[in-house]
Amino acid sequence: MSNKSVKIQQVVMTLLSVFFLVGVGYYGNKNKKVEDESTEVATVENAVEHKEEEIVENQVAIEEVKEEEKVEEVATLPALLLLQSKYHTYTREYVAKVKLKYSTPVRETVEGRIVSILAREGQMVSEGQAMYDIEVGSLNMTKKERDRELNEYKNLKKDIERAENKMQKLARKDTTAFLKQRQIVDDLRQQLKTLNESINGDNKKYTRYTIKAEREGIVRNLNLRVGDVLAANDKNILYNLVGYDVYFDIPSNELPQWKKGLAGEGQTTVVSSFEGVGGQRVPFKLNIKGDSELVFLDKSSAVQENLKLRDDGGIDNKIILSIVYKDVIEIPVTAISIDPEGRQEITVINGNGDSIKKTINPIRKYASYVLVSDSSLEGTSIRTGK
């Protein structure tokens, strides 16, 4: 090949190389530019998204602040309360105490056999009340007395026969008359039974006596059984009659409220009760004498028979006292303010919506409210914020 041809070939190759390099540079820069543009677009989009989220968050925070301001604003506004009268009960419990006044042992002074027991253990009996019946034997019956009983027995059987015949006739006619006649027949039969037992018994006459209580008291340690034969002047104790004083203490600082409650003149009622053996409430009349802190209960059988006595001589009963207030109004302490003179007052809203100060005199105070007896406040509205 000639030198000229070689040179031409070298020039062509050089030109092709130049064109190739220029092309690679152009397309490379173009692709990089596209990538840069994509990255820039993504960055802008992310920034926009973050900005939108920040705006939303700021908007929510603004709304929350507004809501808090609203709540605070509502909380600072005094609320209104409509006053209405009602019944209110205040209750206080005290410990019951007991003092033994006497314990009288009872022994038998008459010889005989117990045929019936009329009292029970723990019963409150009054003086002269029947305790039990005793049958006392005497002289042997005479032949004349026994013949009289036999004749009486025969006549009584005839009377029963006639009464039964009459009862059978009335059964078909008059129901009311039949029932009355049947009662007559039953009574005659009972008489016949008693007479028959007397005739078939031993040959002695018996006299029945009713033994009565010598004084009032609670029956304790009852040792009687039907059929027991008692000996006169026996040293064995049949039972004891026990007397108690039941009382409780009212602290001096609480005494005025109960005295005032008892003198309530219709506005208050005091209810007093004694907790019984089974937990039931036994009512009693509260009687406070002067300024004495000791209050004694009346000696009623309901109280005396419900003493829960302990081995040490004390009792486990409680006293429950209640004051019932009629037509009183409860006012929360948040509605009460103190005027310059130290008087308690409330803010009343009249019909025009104006606020008016009104002095109150509570009759009882609690931690969160007071009681007021004032009919003029019925149906009015007050502000509960000071």
C-alpha cells in the first residue's frame, strides 16, 4: 500500500475516534442530567410532603389550643344550680352499756308437782306475772265424793249423746248452727276426758296453784321441767330475776344537736332505736335529761330481752340515733362565700338574670355541702362558683 493511502486511512480512523468520543460524552451528559433532574424532582416532592405534614400538625396544634382555651373558659364560668327542698337524714351510732341493778334467786316454798311452765329463759316478766303451775296433793277422797264423780260421768255421757244427735240434724239445715253445736260437743267430750282421768287416777285430791313473780326482771338460769316434784323450802334455785339499767354516752359537743332535734317543732324528727340480738332495730323513746351526757333507756321488754350479754357482764348492742330534716336544701360549699362581716352568702340569679347576694344560716355542715332551711330558696338558681 502507498504512503498516501496509509495516511488517508489514519485520518479517517482519527475522525471516527473523535466522533465516537464526542458522542459518548454527549449521551453520557444527557443521562446524568436526567438522573440529576429526577433526584431534584424527588427532593422537591419530599420537601412539599414534609411541608404539608408540618402545616397539618400546626393546624391540629392550633385547634387543640383553641379547645383547651374553650374548656378553660367554660371551667372558669360559674355553673348554675337549681335548688329544691328534700328530706335529709343524719345518723349516728353509739355504744350501748349495761349496769346490773339486782339479781334475785327464787326458791320453792310449796311442796308439789310442776304441771305447766308459763315463763321462758330470757323473758322479761312483771311483778305478779304467772311463772308456773304446781299441783299439790291433799287428803284421800271420800266414798261420797267418788260416787258424785261417777254420777257426773254418766250424766255427761248422756249430754254428749243428745248433743251429737242435734248436731247431725243441723248438718243438713244450718251450717252456722251446726258449727256452734259441734263446738258444744267438743267441749263436752273434753270434760268427759278430764273426769275420766280423775276417776281412774289415784285416790287423792289435788289442788292447782299458780306461782307468780315476786318482782319484775329478766328470767335467767331457768331450772324448771314439767313433772318435777318440788319440796318445800328447797335450797335449789329455780330461776333468777335480774334487773338491768341500759344506757349510753353522748359527747357534750353532740348533745345540743339531739336536744334541738327533739324540740324541732315539726321541722325535724328524732328516730331512736336499739340494735337487737338478731340485728333488728328496736325503737325506744329518747329521753335526755338536762345537760347529762348519760342517757338511760326505758325498761321495756323489747329492750331488756334483746341484750347481747357478754361473759364479762357487758353487752354488744348499739344505739342508733337519726335526725330527719324536713324540707331542707343542700347547698354545695363551692357556692358559698364570706362577706366582710363574716356571714355566709350565696349568689342567687333572679328572673332577669341578675346576680343577687343572699345571706344563709346553715343548720348542719358537711365537708362538701351545707343544709339550709329556707323556703324562699325553693326553685331558685344559684351560682356554684365563688
